[in-house]
Amino acid sequence: MQVADITALREIRTGLGISREDIVRRSDVTVGTVRNAEIGSRVTRRKALQILNAINFYRREAQQAEISLDDLQLNVA
């Protein structure tokens, strides 16, 4: 398990002040999927993109630039 995987998604999410449940509401993933992604477990590309889309929704609302999938540093299967 890589520490960078844990840090990037969780840091971005908490920096936006959103919960895992907020990501779930904006995507078609479960809380477990978000939690697993945050600890470095493998997620499918589809799920990773859904998480990314949710994060970017909240970044746009906060008037922040969108990020890429690489920025989340997820372990994509």
C-alpha cells in the first residue's frame, strides 16, 4: 500500500470540506469504494472516473481548477 494513494484523494476531499457520502451522492460508487480508494486498494477505471467527476464537481463549486485522474493517485485496475 502506498502512502501517496492514501494522502492524495483523502487530502483533496478533506481540503474541499466534503465527506465520502458527498462523493457517493454525486457518483455511482459506494462509500466502501471511496474508503478503499483512499487506502490504496484497487478500483476500476470506471469507478475512479466517477470519483474524479464528483471531486471536480465540488472543485468547480469552490471555484477551483479541475484536476486529473493522475492527481488523485488512485490504484486503478
